[in-house]
Amino acid sequence: MLLMQHLFYCKIILDQARIFPVADKKTQKNFLLSFLISFLILQTVLTAL
């Protein structure tokens, strides 16, 4: 169950990254990093429940 949610959120993140192509590599890296951080927080909350 948790694995399915994990894959689902990964798909959303990848789709977001594709929808908003960022010209600047540094900005793109920060963008993906912020997604990763929010994802890890979400994962921690889901695990804690």
C-alpha cells in the first residue's frame, strides 16, 4: 500500500518536472530538491500514521 503511494508521488514529481521545463540548470536542481524534501516530509508523515 505504502509502496503504491510512493510510486504515485514519484510519478507526480516526474510529471511536474516535465510540465515545467526549466532552462537554468541550477534552478532546475533547486526545483527538484524542494520536491524531494517535501516528498520526504510527506513520507515521514505517512509512516508515522
